[in-house]
Amino acid sequence: MISLIVAMDRKGGIGIRNAMPWKIPGELKQFKALTLNHSVVMGRKTYESIGHPLVQRTNYVVTTNPLWKVDGVTTIHDFKEFLKRHASSSETVFVIGGAQVFEAALPYVSTMFISLVEGDYVCDTFFPELDWSHFKAIDVKIFEGFIQTTYERIP
Ligand SMILES: NC(=O)c1ccc[n+]([C@@H]2O[C@H](COP(=O)([O-])OP(=O)(O)OC[C@H]3O[C@@H](n4cnc5c(N)ncnc54)[C@H](OP(=O)(O)O)[C@@H]3O)[C@@H](O)[C@H]2O)c1
């Protein structure tokens, strides 16, 4: 099963200069609570921005570069094959960004955890266009500084 987790502002902004536009400790805590002990998949740029594998999670990084290797990370070159394989598995894999990786993964995603952060931010990276009619909101949680909605794909 492929899940997606993202924090965005109301304009869909998710990043600026290969970093997060905001610092919301509660949002990071919620991200950790959901992804801990699962697999996380990210783009090479997001990995470089974080700078290390996420602890207590199986880390996958998507890259076209056959020479890219980091200890503690499994590299993915054929992302479509990976998504197809995991979409039909009972194990949950979290796609954690950034925009390029979200865009490639969206057709295979069954659940999305979307944090809508308060405030206006200057962003240069945005969540991709999405046909929201394919998803329904099944849960809403209100936290300080953000609201997290869980969406499930409509079968
Ligand atoms: N707000 C959030 O929740 C959130 C979450 C994550 C990231 N972000 C932000 O998003 C920004 C980064 O996003 P981004 O879109 O620029 O980069 P990204 O998706 O993190 O990484 C892009 C890179 O991933 C590799 N890649 C992507 N699709 C691929 C595919 N189908 N096959 C093989 N390799 C593929 C390529 O690596 P190579 O160039 O090595 O081939 C590509 O350059 C940063 O600002 C980051 O802070 C925000």
C-alpha cells in the first residue's frame, strides 16, 4: 500500500530553495508518529535537504544517478516498478516528497495525510495538480499551526 504524507500551505507550497518553508515542531512530531517503523521514499533532492537517513525507518531514495549511494539508504532507479510492486503489498510505504516524487507516485497512492499549515509562505516548489474527486476525506485532526486531513482513494 502506498501512502503519501505532505505539509503544504493554502497555495500548495511545499518547499523553498530545497528546504522546508516553515518550522512547525508539532508537524514534524506528527510526521514522525505516522512514519516510524515504516518505509519512507523520497526524491534525491529531499534526501540531500534532510542530509541523513530517517531513524527507525527503512529509507528509499529515488534517483536517476547509478552512482548515487549512501549507507543506510536503498536506492530506487525504476520508481514505477517500485510503486507497482508496493501498491499491491500489505506493507505501508510512505512517499514523503518532494514535488517530483509526489507527482510520479500519485496514481499509485491509496491514502494521503495532508497537513495544511497556517500562514503565507514564499515557496518555489508546489504539490502537483491533483483530481481531488478521486479522494474522500475520512479524518480531520486540528493541531497548533496546522490541520491534518486523511484522504482515501475512492474505489
Ligand atoms: N512540505 C513537505 O511536506 C515536503 C516534503 C518533502 C520535500 N519538500 C520540499 O520539496 C523540495 C524538493 O522537491 P523537488 O521536487 O525539487 O525534488 P525531489 O522530488 O525531492 O527530488 C527530485 C529528484 O528525485 C529523483 N527523481 C524524481 N523522480 C524520479 C523518477 N521517476 N525516477 C528516478 N529518479 C527520480 C531525481 O534525482 P536525480 O537528479 O538524482 O536523478 C530528481 O532530481 C524541497 O524544498 C523540500 O524541502 C517538502
